[in-house]
Amino acid sequence: MLHTRYARWHYRKLRILSATLAISGLSIMTSGIAVASQPVKHGSNHVKSSKSEPTASISVWFVSNPGPVNNYMTALANKFDSAHHGDHVSVKFIANTPFKQQLLTAMSANKPPTLFFSWGGGVLQQYIKAGDAAPIGTVSASWVHSFLPSSLGAVTFSKEVYGVPIQGTQPVFFYYNKQVFKKYHISSFPKTWSELLSDVAKFKKEGLASPIEMGNLSGWEGLMYLEYLTDRVGGPQVFEAIQSHQRNSWSNPAIKTALMDIQQLVRAGAFQSGFDAVDFGSETDALLYTGRSAMTLMGNWEVSSLLGEDKSFVTSNNLGQAVFPTVPGEKGNPANLEGNTADYLAMANHVSTAQKYVARLFLEDEFTTQQFAKTEVTSGQVPVIKGSAAYLKKANLHQYLVPTYNAVSSAPHFQYSWDQSLGSQLSAPLYLNLSKVFELSETPSQFIQAMNRAMTSVSGGL
Amino acid sequence: MLGKSEYSLPPSIKKRNSRRGDLPKKVVGSYWKADLVGLMPTMALYVFLVLLPIVIAGLLSLYSWNGVGSLRFSGFANWDAFFHDPIAAHSLEVTIVLALVSWAIQTPISMALGFFIAGKQRYRTVYAALYLLPLLLSTVGIGLVWQALLDPNFGGLAWLAQNAGLSFLQQNWLGSNSLALWTIIVLIAWQFIPFHTLLYQMGRRQVPNVLYEAASIDGATKWKQFVHITLPQLRYTIVVSSTLMLVGSLTYFDMIYVLTDGGPGDTTRVLSLDMYQAAFVANTFGYASVLAVVLGVIGVVVALLLVRFTGFSSLSSQREGIA
């Protein structure tokens, strides 16, 4: 259940270590001394299985995950090797931030891995535009139909599919401590935004200092509030306009309403002291399971994260999961979801035809099957492969997995995380300005002005 | 000119006889080659790792590049954006405040500690060892430890606030707009004062005691001795220490990155962090190069000014006339 945000948190320490190097890396990058990792070996020592089928060695770069994911990726590569004489798949696991930098370097040096991990969206689109990523198939390819339709949106560009899902879907929910709700006599999780505000006030009045916990150091946790509120107020088209870089699209009234709602929540004292100086992790989790906070808005990896922190809290069914409250009278559909639709493997363009052939074979053989769906469920994920519901019902933690799968299957719109959709150049000012909104040091109007300005300079080609 | 007899002449005469006033050409030539060979590896490293990147960063600042795809020449657009970028202006301001305040805090404390451990008091070395401890720790380690201590919910200071009655310690140290930068400045001081203490200790030990003895015979107070003997004698130590502090603070990055990542908002976003964000978060390498060049130029200018206005470049003796 790991994805960009979770991994980002988990590898913050590694990221910190690499950061100092990264600064000097700028000068190394600029001097063009590209340190490409492991060039792909062409050809093979093995005997070809058939003359018509090309054989090749391919390399696959994953973003490293703690837990079982690394293991089953390696196992899949070995399985493919033994089933296809003459082919070889070598896998490499790299921590989140170094991965992004290494991939960038390898791409610009024209020595990319054959397949590389991707979150889709704007970042992948950058590689496609630069001619560095190749399509894996068209939307009508047979393997495409084995996935839930909403899961391929982030990797589909001009009717070509550029990525195959390799990890489960990660929608965002509210997670809450049932015992805290009981203690403060709140019978159920709030259904509407105004109920949420009144519940926060009630918690505060009764002496709970921080009803909602959040770790907004990097800025993505606060972004989930903006994503949901914008969708609830104005519907998906608000962000669609932003994503297509329409001039002044941040000025949509829905954005302003959403930002005002956020500041209302902050002014009510909903979040813990120092929420902007800590990242998602064991400290924020501890607030929830020790009962110092009542709830948190988080991707569904929160379940596995809490399982690692305080197993009994989850297994004794104290953890509740609820959809984001509705904003009555507004345009958005209350069943819409926000989050990361899936994690993917994408294919590099500057590799040999034989390697592309073997890479497609590897993806189709190993990642589109019911067998793979079973493997994902075993490791606590919610697969985006059709027909996974049957396995989920029998799984541990099915009380979280089944509602997640149902929510994803029935969501009219699954909004892919804005930061990933927009790409790096816009998500940096987005994090910065939104964190100022959360700290009440910037008004909604100032935010809108700053983001319109940032978008103009990105569209201007800077 | 003088034939074989040249080699029998004493060096002073040789020098006088040589038309250019230096060693004979033959000898110079052979040294020159040896020097060149000896310097080659260092020069190559210096050219490839220092000079070339500087030149390329300058060139790259004229292009827009997201790290993939091709470079696109954009003239002075990045520079124009820099001069109209409120975030960069703010970062510059934060950087200057950080550098000046750090200097103002660290200099007197380092000096006082340096003089103390240069003295002859009992247990001096025990104290010295304690003062120097932060110098031995890695910055990232220090950052992570302080982050844990300063956490307002589970941190050590919050614990003291709740259990030892020290309620003023219950602060949002790193998450408050008014406190975060000052917290960082204090932590940087805590980390670097030991190093500057060492400098001042060495400086103080080299001041000849006869000066103080003579002054006290003439009836000079301790304060007068400090103003008229210690400070002038330590002039170059002060210049070295101040240059390191100011230029060091200009490029300071790691602990801020660990502790606040420039936050809350952009309260602690120094220019080096802004550069990192522009390069490796926003992937705008052209713009990041502008920031790198600006940072480099400011650093060089500050260092040159310090050297120029303190007479450090002339390297004259501070002890002329002292036996």
C-alpha cells in the first residue's frame, strides 16, 4: 500500500542524506558528467527459444518499498527468466528521491533502464514529450481490458497507454479513532463539511487539543484537503481547466471557497501544534492511536502504516474509515474520490526493439493476471485488476480493503493527485503557497494570484 | 654570459649578475616542466570540477531545461524572472538576516569561550571537551536529534514543559512563523561555535604574554588590555573566523533542509534551499543556475570585501617590534 507519499515519508532520512550531495550534484549535472547507472547489456548468452521471437536482457528500476513489494517484484523477474530462455530481467530498487534524480540523469544521458517505475501524470508526460518514453499499447489492446477503467487515466495520452499498473490503488479517506469518538459522545463520523466543523468544535470544547492530525512539512497532506474540497464544491472540471493550463483557471470560485473552508478549519484549531514542521510518519500516527487526535485525512496506506506502529489498534477494530464529507448544495458528486489511482511501470524509448518486445512480454505475462491480483491482495493492497473483489473478501483487513475496492469501482470520478498530475514545476509553488494558506500567512486571494502567476511562467516556458 | 664560472658564484652575486634578476633560464625551465607535471592532476580536477561547472552554470542560466528533453535558449528570461520573483527576494532577505545574526551571535560567544579554554583554569580541558562535542557530530544527525527534541507534541522540551514546570518551553519551535528562523539560528550557532572557539583559542595563545605583563605594570585594566592588546592582536583571527561564518551562512543548507525544509511557508527558505527546490523539486535547472550564480557572486564579493577592508591581503605582521 505504498506510493509516492508514503515512500516519500519513509525515505525522508535517506533523502536528507542525499540532499547535500544533490546540491553538489547540480554542478555535476551542469557539467554534463552524467553518471548513468548500469547500461543495459544487449544480447544474451542464452540460447534463443525461437528464431522469430527476439530475446534480450532488460533492466527494471523500481522505487524501493519496505515490506513485501520488493520481494514479489524480484520473484516475478526470476519467474519470467526461467519461463523465457534467452531473456533476462534485472531489477534494481532505488529510494524515492534518488530514484527521480537517477532516472533524470539516465534519461538525459540516453542510457535509460528498459522499464521504469512511474506515478503517471505530468511527470511521465514530460518524458513522453521529450521522446524518452514509449507507448506500451493502445487503449484497445487486450490487456488494457483486464484493468478497472479509472486506473489507466494517469498513463493514457492520445489514446496510447504508457504504463502498466504494478501496485494497488490508493484513494484518500478519513481515518478515525473510534474510541475517541465514543469518549466524546460523537456517534458517527460527520457526513457533511458543516458537521465536521461542529464536531471539531465539540472536541475542542471537551478538551481534545487537536481533533485532526496532519504532517504538512512537505505540503502534500494539506493538498488532499484542497483536492477534495475543490471537487466537492466545483466538480472535476475545475481541476481539468487547471491541468490544461487554462489562463487564470485558479481564479475559479470553487478554489476560493475550498481555501476559505481550509482556513476556517485551521482557525477552529483543528490541527495539532507544529503540524507544518512534521512529515507523515510515526509521530503523526502516534497522535491518532494514542487518542490525542480523533482523525486524519490520509491515503489507504494509513492502515498498513498504523499496523506497523500499533497492531492491536487496527486488529481490535478501533480504526474507522470514512469518505470525505459532502458539501451540500454544491456541484461535486459525493462519491468522487481523490488519491493515486495506481503505481506503474513505464517503458523507455531509447532501448532496442528486442528489449521493447521482451519488456511488453514481461509486463503482460506478470502484471495483468489474476495470479498477480492475488499476490497484491496478500501484501495488503487493493488491485486495479478486474475481479479482485473475490480475493479481497477473504483477505485479512477485508473490512478496509473491500470498501476501498467498492469505492474505487463505483466512483464516477477518481481525481488523480494534483501534484503528480501537474508535474514538478507547478507542484513546487503549489506546496509552498498552500502551506502558507494553512499557516494563515497567505489569503485565498493571494494564493490564487500566486498560482495564476506560476502557471503563466510555466506556460511561458521557463 | 659568465660561462662555467657562474656556478661557483654565491647566489647573491648570481642574482645581481642576471639581467632579469632571477635564476638562470636553464634552471627555471626545468622547474617549470616539473611544476606543470606535478600540478596537472590538481589543475585538471580544479578545471573540471570547479571552473567548468561555474562556466556551464552561467551558460545554463540562459537556457530553460527541465532535466529531460532538449535545452531551449531563452536569453535573459531566467534572469528577468529572478528580478521579479518575490520568493527569491524573500530568500535573499532570509539569507542575509541569517548570515548577519549568526555572525553577531557566534563571534562574541566563540571569543569568550576561546579565551576561556586558552587560559589556565582548573578543569579547563573538561569544559573544552564538552564545548567541542557538537563539532564532532554530523549535521544531519544534529538536525534529526533536534527535530525530535523540539517536537511540540512528543519532544523533549515539551516533556520538560509538562513535567518540570518549565511551561515557556512549550512552543511551536519549528512550525511558528515568528520562531522558526530564530530556532534555526540558535541551532546553527550551537553547531559552529565550537569550531570558532578553537580558532580564537589558538589566536589567544599566540599573543605574547609580555604584552599583558607590560600593560598591567602600566596600570591597564583587564578591559583596556582586551581592547588595546587582545583585539588588535587577534585581527586576522577575527577576519578568518568572520569570513568563514558569513560565507558559510550564505551557503548553509543541510540543517535547514532537515528541520523545516524552508518552512513554515517560506520563513526559513534561504537562497541555497531555494536553489535546491528550483533544481530538484521544480526541475527548472536554468532558473536554479541563476540562483547558483547569484549565490556564488555574493559569496565571492563578501569574502573579497572582508579581505579588502581589513588589510588581511597585505599580511603584515602584528608583532613588529616585539622581541
